[in-house]
Amino acid sequence: MGGYTPALQSLFERHVNSNSRYYLLVSFLSAFIGVLVSLAVVPLVYQVCRNSSRSSDHKLLSSAISRGFSTCIIWAPTTAAIALVVQLTGSTWLAFFPLAISCGIIVGAVGFVMTVFEEKQKKKQERSCPVEDVSLRGDFDLRKLVELGAFSIVLIIGIGVISWVSGISAIIVVSVLALIYPMIWLILIKRLPVFFREFKGDYFHNRLPSIKNEMILFVGAGLLANSINYSHLGDYVPQILSYLVGHNGLLLTLVIMGSTLCLAALGVHPIATVTIFGGTIKAAAYGVSPTYLALVLAISWAMGTSISPSAANVIAVSSIVGESPLQVGIGWNGPYVILATLVLVVFLTGMRLLGVL
């Protein structure tokens, strides 16, 4: 709509000449655009990178898109995951954000390092069968890239500033800006008539029906949290956790992340596990801060959606590459999820020991 896709395609054409660069750029685009459009990032990023011959490597393509998207799930205020975990734990987004985005950068680096290592393993094969990218024949428009970056940065900073100055929850600020900010954006780039045309046509007929499963998931999560509280079943979760971990914050982290990932691999969406943990346990009872607990839940959600065959992003990516969700989630993302989770556990533990958390 704003002419950003051709600009991104030309950027892609100019800078992709290896698997590691392909992974880095695709995963970065997934994280960056995912902040703005959430799950719609999968077809959008695929449209940008599909003309590259490296996209024929289904593992590389699916890993870059799904892992890149998972990084923004950890910290972005525009994602439903952050809205839920911040509300459940009683943390504030302003306290949560600096450490959360650090975790996002760390998991992004883990994925990139793994890709570099795999690329070295395939070096001999690539020499015998060199890969050449198909030219996209697009003009490089730096102005459009700067414009896209500026609008995105203003959105993120605006959420934080408005929340801090007004004292309004970041969740409410995001909900209001989601209605207002796109209109302002389109007015400034003179694309408002196009928006109204697409809104009346494509949005109601295609976009809205395509996210019905996600809407049901989040409504179900709210009903699940309330039913647990009213039935007092949630009283048993802290009791079990106290028996297993006592007041040890590290053990609590391992139990929450481990159980979330195991259930996610079995097909239970992380939203259910995170809702149960977040809605039934109090951070102070285990010697951790609300921000620490929010980080643990956000990481569990992000890593769980990278591995779960029932996660919408894994399903969307698997349909693009023609592979099963089990292969994309567990088969290709499994080792990454295990390594990234362990690295983040070390990071969070270090932050606690330093007194940051």
C-alpha cells in the first residue's frame, strides 16, 4: 500500500549473497515487520524473499521467518503475548521492555550463529553447486526504507512515552494507537483512500476470517483463566510448584519453560500454559520480581510458538514451504529452541545475581 515491498525487495537483492546473510535479513524483516502486523508477517516476508533462489532451501526459509517472528513475541507491546503476560504478572511494560528486547536480540543471535555453523558444514556442497540469486530488477529506494523505519520507531517510542506520562497501561495505549496510528500514517503518505477501499473489501472478506482461529484462542485463554480462578483449581498449581521448586527462582524458571515447551511440542498452544501459570502464581512467593516472571512467561510463549505444530506462525510457514508443521516446528526449530532457551536461562539468572531483576 505504501510502496514498501519493492523497496524491501531491492534491499534483499543487494545484500543477500550467502545463507547466513539470507537468514539474517529474513529473520530481521520478520521481527521488524512482525511488530507492526503480527501474524501477517509470514506472507509479507515471503513475498519479499521468494524470488531468491535461496528460498528453495525450505529449512532455511522457514527457520528464518518463524524464528524472526518469535523474537518480537518476547518484547513487542503490539503482540498479544506481551499484553497478556504483563497483565497477569502485574509488571509494567516500561520495566519489562529493556530486558525483554535484550532477550529478543540474544535469541536472534543464537539463530544466526547456528545458521553460520550449518553454512560452514555445507560449504563444500555450495562450492560444487553455487547458488545464484535471481535478480528482482527493482530500484533501491532508501527513502522508503527510512520512512518505514521511522514510522515503526515512532510507534514503539510513542507507546512507551504515552504510557509513562499518562500512567495508562501500555496495553490500553496499544489498543488505542492501533486504531489511530495507521490513519495518521496513511494520511501523511497520502494513501488514506486506498486504505478505505481495502478495508471495505479485502479486510472483511479475507483478512478478518483468516484470523478466526487466533481470536478463538485468545477468547478461550481469557475464559480459561477466569474458570481456573472461580473453580479454585488454580490453588493446586502454586502448591505443586512449591513442592517441586520451593523458593528457588532458577528451578521455577526451568519448570515453567520446560513444561511449556514439552506441552507445546505435543500440540498444546503456549497460550494455555502461560495463562495457567501467570494467572495462578505470585512472583513474590518464589523470591522473584513480577518483571522476572513476565520475562519467563514471554520467553516460554515465544519459544513455544516456534516449536508447537498448533502455533499459527508454524502452520503458516509450513503451508508456504509444503512441509508438515511437525517438521517445521519440532524437526527444524527444535534444536534452536533448546539452545536459545538455555542461553536465556543463563542470561536471566545472571541478571538476578547482578540485582537487575
